[in-house]
Amino acid sequence: MFEQTFRNIDDVLWKEAGCSSELDYTEQTSWMLFLKYLDDLERERAMQAQLVGRPYEFIIDEPHRWSAWAAPRTADGRFDRDRARTGDDLIAFVNGDLFPYLEGFRRRATGPDTIEYKIGEIFGEIRNKFRSGYSLRDALELVDALRFGSQKEKHELSQLYEAKIARMGNAGRNGGEYYTPRPLIRAMIRVVKPVIGERVYDSAVGSAGFLCETYDYLRKGNLTTGQLHALQNHTFYGKEKKSLAYVIAIMNMILHGIETPNIVHTNTLSENLADIQDKDRYEVILANPPFGGKERPEVQQNFPIKTSETAFLFLQHFIKSLKAGGRAAVVIKNTFLSNSDNASRALRQELLTSCNLYTILDCPSGTFQGAGVKTVVLFFEKGAPTRKIWYYQLDPGRNLGKTNPLNDADLEEFVELQASFADSERSWTVRMDDVDRVNFDLSVRNPKAPDESPVRDPQEILDEIAALDAESADILAGIRELV
């Protein structure tokens, strides 16, 4: 029903000089969708309050409501073109009045867990990129045709928005940072098996794919009022550093049915690991932290294992943030399993001694569109050391790519065999007694395929050289600071 509307919005954005990529399309669509959703939500709440004879205090004041500036209507409900701003007047209002007003909610909000604070955070970071008020007027009228009333409408909109995020991830640049293939996420959730009452956390939330898919997983069946309340308010938690990803995460969760997402706009790695207390820990962690990034020495001081590799810092954060008995599934570069630099070895040792690393899923090249690195998924439980690890080497039997992406059927055997840690041509078990206690090398070596070449992948070698170079640079930087 709404698919053509989304296409038409993209057509308008494609012609707009201020928007040049899928990232821009998603960003600009997001802020308009958010304000339209907020207007629909407020009008619905006002009607409910009126039915029971209670007053309703609107969050957005009358001049700044969607129905006042984006889609004004006559008394008989028709679009009022005489009152609708357009051209330069519209751009001036949006940039000079609307966005500053909405950004001000961050200062006026009673706390960071309120929808008022989320409004302020979003519009404090995002900018209107429309230069033509006529193009913006066209886009606003298209967005106004969308409805958030029923669960069916929200579901259709969420599917379309997910497709938009996927296109953004496949478009290159840094869009891929925000998108993890949903079939992989669903398989990770099925292995970890979260239940209502547990708190689910992702501190590198991106587009909130892990949280949204977990919500869909837990939402199935007939739930009690208490369970629905728990899902809405006390189940999903995330953190995100980047402005665009933060906005997308909020919008994605709203479209999936979570009205006030518990997403905090912050750099997770700026938090000192020593400050994490039991109240800050979670039962379930699902994440795909950014890898290949470099963090400055002052950020590294927050972690016992010093490294500039972003993903390794996040992994330390995840281990520390798990409750005793908590479970995690984390995507990471496969070179983590074998790199010989001090940080990699120390982090593998920490993971193996403080957690039960019970499963490693080896993903093929092409799993992540636009990313030229191979990845693995680490499944671990906090509280007891690792005794043995079950490996599974995923092989869809075809080359993965943009036109041939990973699907749910590709992961069905993995989920089925993992439930009993069964041996197969693609799965095997390694006992910790057989792991070198100096290097803690956890490389994927399928004993069922002895004829495979032992020659390491060139990219693995390059990654290891880069890691060693970075470690040397960190040591030299530390020496200079001491001097």
C-alpha cells in the first residue's frame, strides 16, 4: 500500500540538489517520518483523553505541529494550499524556526528517557538538506499520505524502512556500518533465545536491527498486558555515537512498535570500564560493533587491554556489561581468532577465562555487502571458563553478493545443529585442552576438510601487519607522552 509512496519520496530526493546519496535519502525521510508519526500519535492520545473526559497536553505546540505547517487542512478536511508554506518561506521556517524549536526539547526535557529528550537529540544532530522549498513541499505531501494508525500499517512501514536501510548499507561509503543482514541477526537471536523479562543491549546500535528483530521475536503469541509493558519500556537498550545512525535507530524502533526507544546518543567507548556496576549489566547482548576504526590513546585508557582497534574495545565492554549467566552473540573480524599481537592474545585469553565461548559461526565472504572482510560470530555466556568450542562453517553453496544475499534458509542447518552441538561436515568441536595456552589461537580449521590449503588469506596477513603496526604506534605514542 505504501511502497509507491516511498518510491515517490526517493524520486523527489533524487532530484534535490542537497541530497546526493542513499544516506541522505534515509536521513531526510527519517526526520519527516518522525514528525508525521509524532503528530499521529499525539492526535490519537488527544482523542483517547477526550473520550474519558481528561485534558491532553500536547508535546509539540500548535504552530510547530505537523498538521499546522506541513499539512494544514480546511474545516472540511481538505489540504489547505492557501495556508501551506512553500518555496523559500518553507525553507526559512524549517531551518530558522522549526528545527531550533525542536532542538530546544533537549534542554527542556525532564530526563533522557523521555520522548521530549529524544526529539531534542534528533533535531540537535540532524539538518534539513532540502534547498528547494518546492521539493520539500512535494516530499511533505507524500509523507502526509502515510498512516501509523493500525499495527498492520506500522508493520508495512517498518518493512519498507528496513528495505531503505538495506539499500543504504549496500550503497557504499559508510552506510554499511549501520546494516547487519537480517537473516544473520535472526539466527543469532534463535541461538541466544532471549525471553521477556530479560534486558537486551546493543552499545553499537547502528540502525537498531538487533533490537528490532528481537522485539519481533519476543512479540509473537498472545502476551499479557504486563509483558507488553515490559517490551515497551524495560527490555531494549542501546547506545550510538553517530548522529545519522541514532536517528535511524529511533525511527526504526518506533516503526516496529516501540514508542519511546531507550537509545542513548553517546560514544560508548568514552565510558570507563571500571565504572560499570551490576545495575549497568544486561542478560542479553547482541551486536555487530564497528571494526577497523581507530581510537585515541585517551579512549584506550578506559580499558585494561589497550588497543586502537574499535571492535576489540567494544568486545571488552560487552564482556564487562554482561550479567553473570548472561548470553551474548557478537560479530567480529575473523582475524581476531588468530592475530598474534599482544592485544588480540590478551583479549582472547580474557574471553576464554571469564566466559564460556560455546559457539563460533564462521561466515563466508560476501555476508556483509560492501565489506571486504570475513567475519565470525562469537556466542558466549558470562561466568564460567570455556571448556570446549563448537564451530560451524557456513557455506550457502553459492557466492554471496548484492543480487544473491544471505537468506534465512542458509542459516537453518546452523541453528538446528547448534541446538545439540552436533558434528557434521561443516561443524566440529575443539576442546580447550587442545588450544595453545600461549597464543590462544582459535582459528577456524575444519578437520573434515584436510585437503584445504594451509596458506593464510592475504587479507588476514595484511590485517595482522596493520594490527602490529598500530600496536607499535600506540607504544611509541605512550613513550612520547611519558617523555
